[in-house]
Amino acid sequence: MVNTNNILITLSVLIILSYLFNIVAKYIKIPSVMLLLATGIGLRFLGDGFGFQLNNTSVLLDLFGTIGLIMIVLEGSLDLEVTRKKLPLVGKSFLSSILILTGTCALIYLVLHNYLGMPFRNSVIYSIPLGIVSSAIAIPSVKDLSEHKKEFIIYESTFSDIVGIMVFDFAILDNAFSSDAFKDFFLNLLYIIVISFISSALLVLMLNRITSHIKSFLIFAILILVYSVGKVFHLPSLLLILTFGVMLNNNKYFIKGKLAKVLYIEKMSLVTLELKLLTAESAFLVRTFFFILFGYTMNLKLLLAPEVVITGTAIIACVLLARYVFLRFISKVHVIPELFVAPRGLVTVVLFYSIPASFVSQAFNLGILYYVIIVSSLIMMLGLMFTKTQYSETDTILLGEEKPEGDVFTQIK
């Protein structure tokens, strides 16, 4: 019989540990996500020792992953200020996310298809989750970077999530490579853009009109509802979350003229601040349980297989190569530390569990997924640890300034 008090004690201890991990991570330079994964792995060993086993972990992972994805994108978008001066930054981030994702998926596809011998369609579908940068890990890990670099990574990882999920949903369709499928894809994209702006405007209006103190979780429920309904119809619903967060945080640029007489900017600022706090708390809570649960489900024995190490290392090399080529030769921005901020995590796991049974390949060892997530996070950790974290305004070229002379690696201290 399950003891309710023991469950409450365990959950409370895990939340307290996660909070302490966030504090400790600043000093030991280890991402809190890695500590959460280690906690989950430790709990698995502890549970096995006492004969306890948690069931239905895949369902819980999918649930926490989906909610966490929504909360993390909303948290990131609520911190973004869109001005005319920052439009080049947004453009570079969007272009970066698309081209890097395309290049990374293409290289990973070659590894899966040629080395593991996976069929064409399976290789394409498996390459997409492995090609997406995890905003759930990247965004919390770059808090100490300069403002422009931090915003670039927030935008890029968020766009990577959105574009990657859109492409994945398209790839798993039965008629994904037909002409009608491409037409439907672009029509769905147009639909969700229109729906995003209309829904976001209505939500902003509702927030302004609600007099009750209980409003934030109502907004969360509506966002999750719209997101889930959109997913049922294979719409890129994550775009709605990003649009709403950006519109709310930049309401002073939208509320002008006659609209300013209907919507009160002062009230909207207070509402936005309250929503930011609750979103951050909720994202922290969901992220905590997701990564502990994912650590609990890991089978560390799979990491020791030679095939896992070889394939996983090849995939990591593909990630870094595609990222370096784009940042260094196409976008011509600083390579350091952006090159290393390419962790795989929450989105990758969620999409892996979303692969239809008809496309599941026995040739892919699940240990490869664990290896890529752990190693990519370790690379990010080491990259940020040994990289100068603050850049002056004259150093950054993310806003379109001329590229400084000299090799980018000379800027590291």
C-alpha cells in the first residue's frame, strides 16, 4: 500500500534539492540539470536496492516534458524585448536555428543511415530530435552571459524547438513526402500564425479585464489547452506560446492610440510581472521532476556498449561541425561560447517518445540517446566554464556590427 506521507516527503525533498542545485551550480559551474539527472540515477539504484520500481515512466515523462516545454518557452519569451534595434538579432537567431537544424539533421541522417543501416524514413525521423537544441537546458545555463549573447541563445534555442517540432510532426505523417503534404504544411503554418496573433491579443485583453487575483493559472490552462488541441491537428502550436509571451512582455509597443484607452499599460505591467514569477516557478517545478524522472529511467549499462560510444560520438561531432560552419563562415558571429551551447534534452526525449510504432527502429540503441544528452550537456558545461562570460558592447557582432579582427579564440580568457 502506498504511503501518502512518504510520497509527500520524497517530493518535498526533491524540490528542496533542486533549489539547492540551482545555488550550488553557480559556484561549481555544473548545470543543475546534470545534478538532477544524477539524482534520478541515484534514486534508481536506491529503489532497486529496496525492491521499489516506478511504473508508467514513459507516460509521466511525456506529460512533464510537454508541460515543461510550454512553460520554458513561455518563460524565455517573457524575458525577450523586441525593438527595432534588436530585429537583426532576431533574424540571425531564426536563420541560425533553421540552417543549423537542417545541417545537423542531414549529417546525423548520414550517420544513422550509413553506419547503423537504418532505412531512409526512419533515419530522417530519428535525426530530427537529435538535431534540436534543448531550450530547457540552454536557457537556464546562459544566465551569466552578456545580454546580447544570452538573448541570441534564448531566441535560437526557442526557434530550434519550434521549427524542430514542426518538421518532426510533418515527417511522421503517412504522406509526408507527397506534394499535398508540403501544401498542407505551409497552410498549417499560415493558420497557426494567424491563430497565434489573434489568440495572443485576446489573452492579453482578458488579462487586462480579469479582476480576480487568480488569473495566471487560468492563462496556463488556456495555453496548454490551445497547444494540445493544435497538436491533435498537427499544428505548430508552440508558436502560439512564443507569440503570446513576446506580445505580453512588449505590450507597450502594441498598446497605442485608442487601444491605450481600453488597455491600461500600468496594469499590464503588473500582470506581466506576476505571470513571469509564476511561470518561472512552474518551469522550475516541472523541469525538476522531468530530469529526475529521466535520470531514473536511464540504463547506464547501455552507455558502455562500443556501438553506443561510436555512434554517439559521431552524432556529437555532427552537431559541433554544423554549428561551427554556420557560426564561423555563414553568420560570422563569435563562435565562443555559442558553439558549445547545443545541449540535447527535454524536447529530444519528448519527440523520441512520440515516434510512431511503425517507425521505431531496432537498429537504434536507446543508449545513444542517453549518451548524446549527457555528453552534449557536459560539453556545454565545460565550454561555459572555460569561456569568458562577459563581453563588452563593442565585442559583440550579433546586432550587425563589423567582425573584429583576429581569431575568435583569442577572445577567451
